[in-house]
Amino acid sequence: MSFRSCQLSCGIVALVVPLYFPELAAAQQDVTPPSLVSISVSLPSVDVTAGPGPVTVTADLTDDLSGVQQWLVQFNSPSGTQFVQVFGTPGLIAGNALNGTFQGTSQVAQFAEAGTWTATYLSMTDNAGNNTVVNLNIAGFPLSFTVVGAPPDTTPPSLSVTVSPKSLWPPNHKLVNVVASIQVSDLVDPNPVVTLVSIASNEPECPRTGIELTQPARSATSAWVVSQGVRLPTHRAFRES
């Protein structure tokens, strides 16, 4: 920087100093999503015999500036009809958000499909909103676990319904208590749920039926007997069906 002086006509000497503006530093920008270094699953198998079983994923992730905000891994069942997602927000257990080890745990449901569940993708997002989705198999990080335990529940419960009395007679327009007994059983689920929705007549509907449903009662066994009371007018023809 140089200085120069000049003498004005009035005899005053003025010092002229040129102004200097340093270049403004460019603002930092984060436009790069996180990167995967390594990933693993805690146990090779998950037992769901007695109830849901945990699956834990540990991932080493890095980010260039803003830091890892969240991540998610999806596992698909052998048939592809079921899935479970393990995620962290961020779930940091070692290091820091720029270079750390992250961990997340999720539950595999009881009666989930047995066999090998394979991770299909990993999604990673940083605090600046940059996101990337990685196909783990293509990227060279194959990840899976095996579900063992009870067989999957793919069959609905079976029902057996009886009513008492089986017919209403004589047609004297009096209300009669009718009990529907429902026996329900299931191959896998020890606690199937059953509800009597309606009782139909073989005659046209009447404006005043007088039907009153009670709440179901359950037995303590796996083959439940559920009784529900209904009051029907005796001028309606009624038969068990």
C-alpha cells in the first residue's frame, strides 16, 4: 500500500490514503452425502419362537462437513412380502458425526417368515439434507440374518357357530333370547379374536327388530367358545344356518 501527499492552494497538506478491501472468503458448502465405510449385523440369526426378536446393525459412516443426521437399512424376507427397517437418528456410539460408528436396533415380529432376510439398501442423510441410497449388494456390503422359530401364520382361524334356540315358534310377537356360540381355533395364534357382527333373517327386514347384541365372552383355552345373546321377535322366521 502506498501513500502520497499533496499541497492545497490554502497551504494545507492533505494525506491521500487509498482504501484496500481484502477478498471475502468463500462460504463453506456441504453438497456431499455421507459415505459408508463398513456395516455389520450383531447376530447371524433371530429367534422369534417366544416373541419378537431384536436385530442390531452397526455401521461406520463418514461425512465431509455437516455430519451424519440419520441412516436406515431395510431387510426383506425370503419371499419379499415382509420387511423390517433398522435405523439410527443418528445412534452414534463412537467417534463423531463426521467419522463415527453408529448403531440401531429393531424388532422382528413373532410369526415372521422364516429363512434368510437380506438387506436391500442403506439410506444415509447428513445435517445439510444431502441423501444417498446405497444398494448394499452392488456396493460390496452384503448383509443378512436368518429368522428361526415358530412357523409363519398364513392360515386364518377356523369357526364353528351354533345358535340356541334353533327356531322361533310360535309367532306371538314376543322377544326371545337367542344365544350364538362360536368356537374358534387357530393353528399358530393361541389368542385369535372373534366377533359376531350380525345375525341375518330369511325374511324381509322389519323396522323394529329388537336385536340386542352383548359383548363376547372368552374361555381360557386356545379353542374359545364365544357366546353372544340376541333378542329376536317371534313373528320373524328364524333358523340356524
